[in-house]
Amino acid sequence: MNLDSIINLFLYTIPALVTGMIAFYFFKEHTKNEDGRRRFLLKKEMQVNSLPLRLQAYERMTLFLERITPSKLLIRVQPMSDNKGDYEMLLINNIEQEFEHNLSQQIYISDECWSIITAAKNATIQMVRKASMLEKTDTADKLREVVLSEMMEKRAPSDAALSFIKEEVSDMW
């Protein structure tokens, strides 16, 4: 009789354990799916709210790159004297000031895009410095002339960054 009791116990326990394990598995999967659905809805809601901010950041960085394009920068920032060193510093300070004004935008754009924008800024500053070091550059007007003639021969450093921004924004759609 002892063996019959053990067999009966197994006959009742095994189906209960199988049923319990199946219920646990389905409950676990259901919870996992609900959690995933909530995360998806939250992410979707965040994207709706953050998209305008991201687009605004791209717009501001586009404006920054346009403003530091040497041909536009030289038209906007006039020399105050004939001294090329003073004009060089005025141009560089103007570029740096524009950049610092837009520093907070980096949280809304990709790291790669920010690196390219920073590289464009630095390349523009280098272009101004190199033009200022040339022997033929002896006045502020001559500095402007040298930079503009260099722009005729090659693209502005900000052009590559602008192309990257356009591509990145088009990928958002």
C-alpha cells in the first residue's frame, strides 16, 4: 500500500508541476512582451518630443557652418585696421564665439556629426592662420584676398560638414 500511495502522489504531482511550469513560462513571456511594448511606446513618445529639438540643433549647426564659411565670414567681419594679426585674431575669435554659442547643441546630434563640425571649425581656423603666415600677406586686406583666392581653388572645410548634416537629417525620415 505504501507503493500505491507513492504512485498516486506522483500521478497527481507530475501534472500539477507540468501545468505550473507551463503557466510560469507563459506568465514570464507575457510580462516580457508587455515590458517590451511599454519600452517601445515610451521610446516612440520620446522621439515625437525630441525630434523638433534635434532638428533645431541641426539647423543651428548648419547656420554655424554657413557663418564660418570663409567667404561669408570675410564679408561679415570687416577689418578694423590694416594690421593682419589683429584681423586674424578677430576672425578666429569670431569663429570661436560662434562655436561656443552652439556648444549645447552637441547633446542632440550624433558624436560623429559633432566631430565633423569641430574638425570643420578647426580647419577653417587653420586656413586663416596659414594665410596669415604667408610672406605676401602683409595687411588685413591682403589676408582677405589670400583666403578668398584659396577658396576659389578648393572647397570650404564647412562644406563637408554641411553635407554630412544633410545626410544625417535625411536618414531621420
